[in-house]
Amino acid sequence: MAKGLYRFSDDAVMVLYEQNSMILPNSDYVERGHTPDLDKLPTHAEWVAWYRANGSEGQTHTEWLAWRDAHGDDH
């Protein structure tokens, strides 16, 4: 099952599939019903901060929110 990792740009999202990741336009992401919702995805900078701290692309959205809350929005 594919899942969104982060907002790559204003009009694209990085999506993790089983063995790779790829950039999708926002419209394709929404049309394919990927999760989490587009507006709930972290920015690329937020995702990089998470990855550096945890070393995993496999975090859940809840884990990411908890980490962000603990470390602030400016990371």
C-alpha cells in the first residue's frame, strides 16, 4: 500500500511504495486516494528533520505529529 511521505513542492508529493518512492502531482495523489490527506503531510524540511532523528521512512502520521509537537515546527 502506498503512502504519502511529504509535500515535495506546492504541487507535488513524495509517495512511498513497497520498494521505492516517487513524486506524484497533487491531483494524482488525491485521485488515487493515498493517505494521509494532502493537507496533513509534512513539508520536506519537516520530514528531513524526522528522518535525521529517527532514520526511518516508515513512521506513521501519528508518530510524525508527536515528534513535531515535541520538537517544534521550526525544524
